Amino acid sequence: MIGKSPEFLYIGFILPTLFALTLVGEGIYKISKNEEGFFTFILGIFFLVGVIAGYFFLFLQ
């Protein structure tokens, strides 16, 4: 499987991005309900940063 094939793009970037956005959304929802949601929100941000960094390292060389 070539690194820039659509399968790698889907598995390596789109699914983790959706997971990170789910964590961010859940964190925002919990924060808005005055519950403990800061950890979930920060974890989602870290996942997004990791996906973006991975994109830059793989595709912008």
C-alpha cells in the first residue's frame, strides 16, 4: 500500500480526525453542562494536533 493512497488517507487521517472531533464535542458539551469535561476537550485537541502534525510530516516533505 502506497503512503498516499486513499485507503491510507482514510484510515490514517480521517478516522482519527473524526474521533478527535468527537472528543472535542463531548468536552464542550460536558463543560456547558458544568461537568468535568476539560480533560476530554484537551485530549481531543491533542489528537487533532497529532493528526495535523502527521499530515505535515507525511505529505509535505
